Amino acid sequence: MAFIDYYKVLEIDKSATEADIKKAYRKLARKYHPDLNPNDKEAERKFKELNEANEVLSNPENRKKYDQYGENWQHGEEYEKARQQQQHYQNDGGQRGGFGGFSGGGDYSDFFESMFGGGASRGRGRTAAFKGQDFNAELHLDLKDVYTTHKRTLTINGKNIRLTIPAGVENGQIIKIPGQGGEGANGGPKGDLYLTFNIENHTNFKLDKHNLYTTVNLDLYTAILGGEIMANTFDGKVKLTVKPGTQNGTKVKLKGKGFPVYKKEGEFGDLYISYQIILPTNLTEKEKELFTELAKLRTL
């Protein structure tokens, strides 16, 4: 019968602490638990190996023996028998035969049975409770959808889940929804749902953090003479006053007219508008004459 590397089974190294062993066992046991992998023989085999490795490495006395003999366990067993026999005489009928509280029987490997003198250990017969499987899902939304907080019903694995989507949620953001995953095993809690937001922008606004950026066309005459225009914001129109002599690319800031800040009710970024001056085309002869006169005046 072959030596079994219990450290390799639990995917840990020999310097692992008791906490490391417990964490590794729970992680892998959950992954290969028969209740979560029905009719999967390979998962069942791995689960048994994990239980066996945990029985040894989580018990300091058993781990010490395992570490001491390792691949030389066959010879170590002979030494162990001699040591126990000597201890028996010294203690006048003390403990014999079993090491670490193991008693016979069970579905452990031959290596385990031979090295530890039995099959059942402390805590054997108890079936650990495991948290249910976590679910992962993507929700595709438009930027307009997350400008305000709203409710939405999702269908995941045949189950309807009603949730509130907060305003300002960001593209790629992941929200955890507790208890909306798979059923737990052996009375364990339900898993969680991790929802990733995929937000597409089909608007004329560019979003950077909480600030919005857009471009507004400005005719030449308003740019030169000044005036008032109507401009689009994300949630409606506003009237803007344009100063005389406004240059192409001039930016104006509208405070608080940007995007909502996630989970900060009433807090918004700013809106930055860049003016793009549009030159007139298809000029009439009269217009050309007037521009020519204007050009002459500017050179005087």
C-alpha cells in the first residue's frame, strides 16, 4: 500500500498551522462534498481523501506521528509497537494498541488503517454542515438605468429575486446579495449571489467617476455677440448664458449636474460642457460681402 501525502491532499505545506489546515479542509470539503456533487465518483473519492487527511493533520498527536515516520511509516510502526508495549508495562495496564483514540472499521485507506491502527477517530460520524454554493450573475444595464435608484426582478436558476439597484452603481461593480445562492448541505446556510454590473453608455455624455462631460454646438454669431442657449443635461434642459467673444473649446461647469454618487443620497458630480463653434456654410453673396467688410475693419 502506498504512502499518502496528506499535505498534498489538503494543498498545504508542512509549515501549515492548525488554522491553515482547518481553512484548507473546509474549502476543499465544500468543493467536493457529495451533497454538492451528486453521482460524481471522483468528487466522492476526493472527499474521502480530504476527511482522512484532516483526521490526521488536525490532531496534533497524529500529525506528529505522521511527520515523524512519513514514507518510512512501515518501520515506524514496528518502533511504535515496541514503545507502546514498554509503556504498557511501565504504566501497569495503560493504553495499548490504539494511537490517538482511533478504533477499528470504516472506509479509510489501507495506509491510514495500518499507520493509525483503526478507522474511526474523534468526531467521526458527525457530518459537517457546509454553506451552499455561491452564484455569480451579470446584469446588463444602460447608463440611464442607474441614474436613479429603482427596483428590478431578476430570474436566476429559475428563482425570481427582487432587488433594489442603487443610483450611481458603476460598470464592473460587484454587489453581494446574501442568502440568494444555492441551498446549504447538512443544515448549512445558503450561499450568496454575486451580481456584476455591466453598464453600457448610449448617451452623449462621457462619464468619468461622478462627473459628466459633453459638447454643445454654438453658432458663430452667438459666440461673437453672446446670448442665451438651451443645453441638455442628463436629466433635462437648462438655459445657459454665453458671454460675448466665447472661444472654441471654452468649458463651463454646472455644479451638481453630474452623475449620482453611489449610496450617497443627494450627492452628485458636476457637468462640464465644452463649446464647439460651428462656422456658417453656403454663404450668400451678401454675407460674403459683409464678412469681407468685417475682415477689413479688423485689419485697420
